[in-house]
Amino acid sequence: KGLIRLRPENGYWIVGRIYGEYHAYDSSVYSLSLSVDPQRVGVFVDYEKGLVCFNDVESMCHIYSYTDQSFNEKLYPFVCLGYQSNGNSTPLIICDDY
């Protein structure tokens, strides 16, 4: 199948951290300025409005929103914690609500 670009046009709405810096991977890569490292990230999807919104649940701060998206199929979460060369990271817990 080849390389799949993790972008909205391919069905991936991503906020991530690389080398301590946060980014949103839209049509371009956007650097995000977060005042604190989020411990709990909420993802809100409004299927009808075409919205995918990431929020820091504890501080109630907005992280990034993808707007005017088109969803044609059921959506599934995709989580990648990345490679940890110095051992395991803090465990990931997925909750259906906070």
C-alpha cells in the first residue's frame, strides 16, 4: 500500500509531541504553544459540523481544532505513544468521559 500520510485528507486528525514540542498535523505542520503539558486530552467530534477538537481536560484549555472536515464513514481512534528509548512512559488510559 505504500506510505500513508497522517493528515486529515487521509482520515487522520492528529495532535502530537515530538522532542518536547507540540504540533498539529493539518495540511501543514503547526507548532502549538501550550502553557502546560496536558495530562488528560479530550477529543470532541461533531460529525454533522465537521469538527474535531482537542482540549486539555484538566485546565479546560483548547489545544487545536480541525474545522470544515468531511466524514463519510465511521470514525475510529488511533493512538500512538511513540518510541521510548529510556523505558516505558506513563501508562495510557482511555476513558469514554471525564
